[in-house]
Amino acid sequence: MPREHIPSPQRSASSAGAPPGSAETPFLELLTRGAAADAYEQPVLRARADGQPPERMPALEHAKLLALRVRAELEGRRRREAELSALFETAHDLAGLRDVDAVLRAIVHRARSLLGTDVAYLSLNDPARGDTYMRVTEGSVAARFQQLRLGMGEGLGGLVAQTARPYVTDDYLHDERFQHTASIDAGVRDEGLVAILGVPLTLGPNVIGVLFAADRRARVFEREQIALLGSFAALAASAIDTANLLTETRSALAGLERANEIIQDRSAVIERASDVHDRLAELVLRGGGVHDVAAAVSQVLDGTVEFTDAAPAVPLEASRADGHAVRHEGDWIAAVAAGGELLGALVLHGHPGLDPVDQRTLERAAMVTSLLLLARRSAADAEQRVRGELLDDLLDARDRDPRLLRERASRLHADLDAVHVVLAARPDGTAADAEQQADARRRLWSAASHLAATRHGLAAARDGGTVLLLPLATGDTATHLARRTARHLGTAVHEPVTVGASAPVAQLAAHPEAVAAAYTEGRRCLDALRLLGRSGDGAAAEDFGFLGLLLAGDRDMAGFVDRTIGQVVAYDGRRGTELLRTLEAYFACGMSPARTKDELHVHVNTVAQRLERVGRLLGDDWQSPDRALEIQLALRLYRLSAAAQP
């Protein structure tokens, strides 16, 4: 059952004589000047050294944790921005490629800088000798290491080159997965390397080399770092491929001096490819979208190009596996993929044939599209977290500054002064497996976050479900909004979603405590729907008749239940009897002992004895109309509260 709000230790400490905001001030100053993480312990240590009252310490500790979380989030965002910026800059360098060595050096430098490793290097395969050799290194100090050649399957790099799969080790010399050789191990020892990550450079199904990042200490490379190095490897492979194409073109021009028409045509094609590369780079720099990319490529290829996530499965998978655009029923399909994840496809319609340059143009556009989609996804994930943090603050920290709350909401295009409804949503599918249930909650959170963003509201994960704060349009009702939300979320997650709504609330910036109260009301409605067998539906307190009077607002339902049937509940608890179940069956059967005994499958005398015991516990007038109504209501609320317990 809901309980009265008890102030948190942090709030109690703040109200015990400390000026508002005093606990946060030193941590805000640390955030402003970008202090190191260990500096955030100093305000707490100084407070203890100065003999601050003990009740002040929880507030300082809480402020320290919040500041550290903000610092970590800011560092993460700066890191992601740096990664995306480096990828876009490298893609721009590729569009104007003239010196492949310069581009490869830039890729190795940026990979080392972003991953924060001691050394980064790139090797290329030598088909004539059947091995792979060092092409570019940065941070290396050992000459023998810089001149290494690795046979296919030898060492980590040889295994990556042979299998076309990324490999990582946190202690290379003691890792038995790799085929160690004296020359390779000697070079690694000279360089002092311990942890090594290698990803393949691929052109279609062929591996042309390996891009490495390595440290001189034990280190675990995260999945995001592996994906980032893979993106740089894709750009490096593209640079080499483009350089080879330019070399082939120059050779053709030198060998075909008498074929002036062919030379001019070839030059025009290359110019067109350069033009689309410039256009794509410009789109990336000015924040264009995937449809802008499709429009730009349509103009260059003189056809109709569209982005779709519903391309035919067979050619789409063939394009992803091969790394090239494929022909399908008069169209050309280029898979848009990143890190093994299929994001969609660029489809060129009604184009009977493409020369190699135009085909590569379509493929380059698909690669740029994947970068844009990843950037948009990263931005969307960041916005979802910010929306969730604001709603969490409204629910948990009721002493926030109204002006700051309005500013934070305004940056998310939300208006806290408008009328809102708080909705509690929970999936009600049949999945019994814990992993499937967790997956359903993640899908619900994603769908709710998208709905909140499009409706200028907020969403956060809470209590095994999701809570939404959505504006209420003029003429709309909380009931209609709850039902629409239940249908929308249920369709998005492909299973029933139950939604309970609060009564409309307003002026939330000035009265943030109303959000927590409204969420409690929405939770009660959600629990009532599930208890009444209305899973997958949406409702507000007004939909439950007189029961809604108890669901809405801050009512002492626990006290009412205890006063009305508390003695029966206690008797059942002590004796292990079934008086409550008998009472429920008795009222459900129209207060007929004969029908009650059939419902319970007991003798009528057993029913009579139990009802006699109930009479002694509740009083002789328990079957009078007024008392009977109160007892039935108390029974329903008791079951409702029991069902709501975790």
C-alpha cells in the first residue's frame, strides 16, 4: 500500500540550518573548472576537518555523487563528439584523397589519440609473398618491431589477416590463442607491448591488412573501442581502394594516349565521383540527414535513390556480406551497415547498369549514411538520457529551483507550466524468462522515450516499467490519453502494455512535488487495471467509479482496510484459516450460504461456522447494507494492495 512521504536524509540535512544550494556550490565550481575526479573528495574532507555538523555530511556526499555523475556524463559526451568528429574529418579527407600515405598516417594518429593507446600501427597484406608487413606506425620506438613481417596465421595480426575477424588480448606474450614465433615475440618485447587490439581492413570479402591499437600495460578494450577502431579500418580500406582506383586510372590514361574519347569519358566519371564525395562531405559537415544523402546521389547518378529499411532480404544480405552494391530486378542495392549491424539500404531504381566508379559512389554513399545513422542514434540516446534525468529529478528531488527546471525542460522543447498527465506503463506479455522480460522492458523504454520526444514530454524507466510525463491537449482527457498511449506502446513493443494515468496536473516547475504524487496515483490505476483483468488497457482514476475516489490523491487506504477487516486478516494470519476467502465468495454469491459452499467446495456447515466466526470478529451488524458495502470495498482494496506488492 502507498505510504506517506518521508523526507530523504539529503533533504533533512539541507533543511537543518544549511543555506539552500550550499552543499552543491563547491562541486559546481569543480565542474566549472574541469577538475580531476579525486578533487571531488576535498569538500567532504574539508567539511569533516572544519567540524561541520554530522547531519550536513549526507547532503555533501549526495552532491558529490551527483557531480561525479555529471562529470562522467560530460566526459562521455566529449569523447563521443571527438570520435564522431574524427570519423567525419577522416571521411572528408578521403573525399579529397591525393596522398594515401598521408591519409593512413592521419587514421593511425586519430585511432591512437581517441583510444588513448601507447602505439597504433597498420599493416598491409603482400599477396606475392603470402604474408603481411608494417605500413604505418605511430608511437613505436623499436626498429625491429617497425620492420616486422607476419605470415598468415602467425601472431595476433596474422590471425586477423587470415580470419577477417577482430582479435584482442590483454597480455599478448602469455596468450596461447596465437601462433607465437621468435621474430614476432622479439619485436613485441622490444616495443614493450602487452595489450593489443587488431581489426581487419576489408574490401568486399578480401582482407588487405590490419589496423592495430596497443598498450605497454595490461588493458581491456571495450566493445565501443573495438567498433570505433573498426570504423577507422573501414575508412583506411576505402582510402587504399580509392588510391588504387586513381592509380589504375592514371595507368589507363598513360596507356591510351590515342583513345582521347575514352580518356575524356573516364575523367568525367572520376569528376562525377569527386563531386559526389564533395557533396557528401558537405552534407556531413552541415548536419544533413540520410534522405539528403539519397537526394545528392540521385542527382549525380541521374536516377532515383532512396533509403529504406525494408529492402529484399536476399540481395541485402549479399550486399552486406560482399561489401558491394548488387543488382536486383533492375535496381541496385547497397547495404547500410555498421559493426555487423544492418541499418537499412540505399536503393538505386531503374538503372540498368553502373560502371565501377558509379557503383563505388553508391557504396560510398551507403557508408556515409551508416555514419550519419550512428551519429543520430548517439544523439537520440543522449537526449533520452537527459529527458529521463529531468523526470527522475522531478520525481525524486522536490526542492529543485523552478527556474532551472524550466530552462532544462525548454532545452528539450517541453513546457512544465502546461497541463500534463503522469502515466505509469508496464509490459504485460507472457514471457516467463527473465531475459525476455528484461528485453520487453528495454523495448518499452525505447518506445516510450520516442513517444515522449515527439510529444514534447519526458520519460524515465522506473519500478520495472516506464513513467511518462505528457502534455494534455485542450479538450482531451487523462482517460483518452492513457488508452491511446497503451495502444501506441503495445503496437511498438508487440505485446500488451497497461497504462495507468493520473489526474491532470499543472505548474510542475513551481510545484515539482505534484509529479511524485501524480505518479503514485498512476501506479494505483495501473495496479487496479491488472487486478481487474484489464491488462493491455489504459485508464485514469475517474474510470473506476467510487473506487477511483480512493485511487486518486493521498488517501489512507491502508487505514480503512485495517479498521474494516483488519481483525479477520490478523485471524487468518495467526490461524492459517480462510475467512477472507470465504467472505469474498459469500458476497460474490449474493450472500447465499448454499451457493457459497458450492463455490468453495466445502460443506454448508463449514460455511456457517466460518461466517459465525466472522460475526464475532466484526460485530453482529456486519451483514447490514452499510457495513456489507464497506467490507466488500475493503476486501477489494486489500487484494489490490496485495497484488501491487513486488
